[in-house]
Amino acid sequence: MKPSARPHVLIVTPAYVVGRGVFESLSALSKYHVVDPIGSLADVTPERLKRMRPSVILLDPSELSPSDRTQPHAILPADLNIPVVALVTTLTDPNTLAAFDGAINIYSTQKQMETTIDNALQQGSLSAAVSEKTTELSAREQTILCHVARGLSNKEIADALNLSVFTVTTHRKNITRKLGIRSISGLTIYAILNHLVEPNEL
Amino acid sequence: MATLSYSVRTKLVDILLENSDLITVLERMGISLGFGEATVGQICRQYGLDVEFFLMLCQIYHNPKFAPDSNRLTHAALPQILRYLKASHNYYIQTLFPQLEAMFSQTVMQLSTEHQQILKHFYQEYQEEAIRHFDYEESHVFPYVEHLIACGGRCSNSFHIQQFSENHTDIDSKLHDLKCIFIKYIPSAPSSWNLLHTIFHLEDDLLRHTVVEDSVLTPLVLRLESENKEEK
């Protein structure tokens, strides 16, 4: 089991059926955490974005005011840099589309959607909050951190991952050194805030 | 042992201007502001404080790495050491914790309900642990020291100050983690700055508090205990 931060996908389109359809197709891939589609950009306030911290936004270009068409990132608060992919439902100017981090439309296959989203995520990975933070730890360290958050002892983690207790201890020291967080409850909070574990798993 | 850079003749105002954190200590020791050009010696006489201990306290707040020499103190300072420690517990519990709690709630309000709950739980855990620790000192350690003072060290007691090597490390870690989490992972809210400032202040004060417990109170009581043993 490799726990990775599942990217959070936010869909914004007034086209209800399209929103649901994209939601279902992406959820079926189970590699994303897809948030319930939002019908209007007006409901996507900066506060809400900061709270949700999506990894990528699928935005219907028709939701942008004509002056914002060529700068979709203007919808984001200045301190958030999230890739925005166009979710095209009507005929759209190619100049508009060029400003997005990729585009999908109502004819896109599941595979095409996945590729477009992953490309956008990769481009945005330098700035997208979640992916940026989790790169602090190696994949192995993330796995161990998840086990720590779930309350497993070093011995139990060693058994689960077929490692020696010594190796687990070394990883744990490195985790604490990298994050500057020492207590188990502090590490658990880090894991939750960075979507490495879901609170209901604990 | 480090020597004190402050003396009985140092003006209290000069010490305070150099060490803003001492202001809250004055409040805890019941010293009123408006003391003009009074020296440490004059203030201590006025308030009936042990000069050596008061100077030591100033020095510890000035530099937390300062290693106090408990040999400069006599048993007569013990009641005042206890007074400082108890007043500090009160200051944490009555003043700082409620402030922290309020600012904490304001700062996490921007987060999802789930994240709010988890962070609040973490903070509660910290606060309860800290209060439990203070309670233990107030119900076991301090009464023992008071008892020892009352009988001039000549009393049989199953408790010894060495048992009070209770470590503060776990509580310290949580406070440190809280700081890191708010700086690194929580976007700022208007209350964030005050929250962090208060956490830093609490952490600094606890550090001094621990120095007084470990390097002033404990060796002094140990001395009283061993003098008693020799007499027997």
C-alpha cells in the first residue's frame, strides 16, 4: 500500500449534467479526491478556496467574466497557485483556452481527462500546496508517517513493512528532523493537513 | 558558574528596559510599576524579597542559558522561589491559556470543520497535560518543600526532591509542534500573529520556569535534605 496524497479536484460548471458526469468519471479512477461540483464561480470565494485547498480546478470558461477570459488564474487569491483546467461546454475562443493549464470538453474520454489533469498537476506541482509539502518526505517516510498517525508502534510498523525496528527508528528520526515536529499528535496533524491520512481512518 | 551582571545597586528600570519579558514577572511577584529610580536592593527591601533570588531571576530572564549558582542562596529563599513558581502557574493558567485558546479558535476558523476539530483536540491535549503537570507540582512537590521548611529539614518523609525529576520534555514538544504547524501549514488569519507571539512568549517563560525548578529549587532542597541526613 503506497499512501500518496490523493490530489483534490474541484469542478466548477453551471452545466449540472456535465459536472456530475466528470465527477463520476474521475471518482471512478479512485486516484483523485473529487469534491462535489460547484454550480457557479460566484460561490468559489477566496476563503473557500483556502479552506478546500484543491490541487486542481476544472473550470468552465463560460463562468469567467469576459475581461478574465484570458487570465483564469485571476480567480485565485494571490498566495494560492493552483492549476486551472478548462472544462469546455460551449464553443470557446482558442485564445481563452491557451491561458488554461489544459482543457477537457464534453467529448473527452476518461483517459483523456486523466492525462490532462495529471499534466496540469505536474506543472502545478511546484506551487500546489499539497504536492509541494509532501515532497518534503520520501515515499517510504510518508508510509511510515501514516502508520505513526494511525497509532502503530515502531515494532508494528517494522512488522507491517518487513523492516527492522532500527530502520523504522531511523526513518522516524529523519521525519522529525525534516518536519521539525516531534510529538506523535503533532505528526498526526501534519499527516491530516497534508491529506496523507483521512481523519476518519484514525 | 556564571557571574551576575546585575547587582543590588542596578536600577530596576535598566534591567526592565533590557528584558521586556521581566515585566510579566514583576506582575507575578506583586511589584507595582512607577518605582522611579529605585535599585534592585531598594525594591527587594520594600517588597520583602530575597535579593539574591530576585537577581538570579532577572539574570535567568536575561539569558536562559545562564547557569544559576544555588550556593548563593540560603533556605530563606525557598518560600519566594515557591511563590514565583506558583504565581507563574497562575499566570499560565489564568492569563495565557485563555488568551491562547481564544486566538487559537479564531485562527483555525478558516479551516474545514474536520481540521478545526483535530487541531482543537491537539491544543486541548497540550493544555490538559500542562495543567496536570502544574497540579502535580502544586499538590506533591511544593507542599513537600513547605513541610521541609516548616520543620527545618528535620523530618522524615517518604518523598524526596529527586523524585521530582519529572521531565517537561513531552509538554515542550507539543508547544514546539504547535508553533511549527501554524507557521508552516496554516495560512494566516488576522489572529495568527498574536497567537504565534503568545506561543513564543509562553515557551520562553516556561523555559525560565524550568531553569528555576531544576537549577535553583531542586539543588537547594537537595542541600536541605542532605544537611538533615548528616545531622542524624
